[in-house]
Amino acid sequence: MDIPKRYLLLFILIIFVTTDLSHAEIKVEIVNYLGSKMQFHCKSKDIDLRDQRLQPGGSWSFQFQRNFFGRSLFYCSFDLPNGRRWFDIYEEPRDFIMGFSIHYLWRIGPYGPCKYTLYSNRERWNGGCFHWNKK
């Protein structure tokens, strides 16, 4: 059976795009906006990023490549003055933006995390503030 060239080219294009998008580099940065020291622990199903501590105004970041099937998930537990809280710091499809290098900035304040996205070192409000995960 002879496959028309346009279908073959479309197939190759689809393979190229999905392969490139699966290797997008994601950077997640967490900034302490609590006004006091903050301790937290982030991990995914396969990667444990260990306990971290931040002074007020301090930041910490990690990078990863998104899951080929679009199911990347990193979650963090935060020890706050009013108890331990959990939040999915990166969750697809909520956070995925098509591109090759994406930088998410999370400001952790007393009322919850607020998300910003950095494009070419320029901060952009993106997604607003979120509630902590329910237990």
C-alpha cells in the first residue's frame, strides 16, 4: 500500500513535536514570603528533593524534564506556624505551558502559594493564588 507523502510528513511532524515537548526543561522556584523561617520537603513519585530551609525572602529551586506522557507531579509539605500544609507545586496539566524552557516562581505566604511564570527573566502573573491541598 502506497502512503501519500503528506500523511508521512504529518506523521513525522507529530513525532518530532511530541518528542521535543517531552524534553521541555521545567524549573520550579520557591520563595519564602512568610516573614519567618520556612521548612519544607518536596518530592515526586521517583525523586526525593529532601528537607529544605529558607530564611524570609530566600529562594530555592529545582529542575526536571517533564514526563513523556504528561503526568509530571511534584508535591511539597510545608511546616508553617499554623501546622503542616501540602501543595502540588507542579502538576500537569494545570502547569504545563508549551515551550522548551519554563520557569515557575511560587511565593509561599501565610495564606497559601501564589504562582508566577518567568518568560525571558520577566515576571508574569499566571494562575493566581491557590489553597493548600486537603488532607
